[in-house]
Amino acid sequence: MPDKHGPYRNVRFLLEIEGIAKAGFAKCRQPASSTDVIEYREGTDPPTVRQLAGLNRYGRVVLRSGVTDDSIELSEWRTLVEQGKVDEARRTAAVVVLDREGNAGARWELRDVWPATYQAPRLDATGEDVAIESLELVCEGFERVA
């Protein structure tokens, strides 16, 4: 349930990835959904271009989290893709926004997800920042579900 003063806040969320235990991420950019537009006109048509629907496209999910001992699963998942085992790496996933009490709220389910990019943290011995790793996931579709 949204908090009593408006929509869900974007600070409490989790990611469910089939077969991977890590759920907490510091940042998550959800994918965009778009459909290519094909312009078409025949010689006998009026001087207006028809707008036809083309391929559906889905952007990448970008995740950032602090490096922990259990985050090795994310790197191992990416290794499957590097070894050419993309079909084995495909997972279902869901991004879930949590309400103030930590109950599940808005939910987006993603199909055929696999890691396209893994970025190890940038390390700097002169700073005090947390070591952050990044993962970019591709999907072949998603939908918001109740």
C-alpha cells in the first residue's frame, strides 16, 4: 500500500532473481519499453505517412550495490554468459517496490534476463567510499503486475 501521503518512495526496493540470493541493491534503473515506428506510404496514398508498429525493444536494467561476500553470485552469473552458456544464464526476475512498513507494493516482472555487463568496483586507497559493483541486465520483455 502506498504511504498515506502519496505514491511509493523510490528508496525501498528489492530485486528477485531466480536462483540468486542477493536481493539488496543501492540503485536500480529499470528498463524502458518502446516500439519502433516504421513509416510507410504507397504511391496511391494521400500525402500522409502511415505509422506502422515495428519491433518491441526493452532497455537494460542497471544495478549497483556494495561488494559483499555473497555478491560473488552476480559475478558467477556473468561468467556463464562469458562461457557462451547464455541459455543456461537466462532467469526470471522481478523488481519490487516496498512500502514504509517493508511490504511488497508495485512489482515489475522481467522475462529471460541475463547479465550483459559486469563492472568490478573502482578502488581508491585514499578515499572512504564503499566499493560498488555494477551489473547491467538485458531482458526480452517486462510487465507491471498487480
